[in-house]
Amino acid sequence: MKASSGALERSVAGVEAEIPASPAASQRRMWTALAVLAALGMLAWFTLDGTATLPVKGYSFGGFGFNSFALKVRWIPELILGLFAFRVVTANMRARLEDQNRK
């Protein structure tokens, strides 16, 4: 392995490939993480009962407020996994920008 402008290069069978300095900048790792989150989302969707609901009480404060509603339980893990997916994408974008700034 050779050091070259903040990134490492690896030669495999005569092919030079640039490895990002930060593992979070790897596109392959990002797509793998998103695929795992998608698989978990599908498992959660088909595992949880579609008719189960969680009552949410209405709220009002000044000009802001919302009425009471029933939230389907199967959406809760989907929202959480969606936030994780957003975090994975933004962390990857940040790491790639930092790698570009180092060069």
C-alpha cells in the first residue's frame, strides 16, 4: 500500500483502486447499510399487525396544534429506520466532502 494525498491506494491484480481515508466515505458501505435497513423495514412491516393502533392525544399551544389521531403501530419502526437511513446518507455525504477537501 502507498500513501498518496491523504488516501490509500491498493493494487490488486494490476488494478489501482483508491480507498477513501474515512470508512464512512465508502459508497459500498453506504449501500450495504441502506440494504440492511430496507430488509429490516420489510421484516418489521410484515411482522407487525396492520390493524394495531396507538392513540395520540391532540395538542394545542398558541397557534400550533393538532387533533387526536390513531397512529398505526407498524409505522413506528419504519419512521425510526427511515431516520437511521437519513443519518447513514448524510454521514456518507459529509465524509466524502471531507475527503475532497483533504485532496
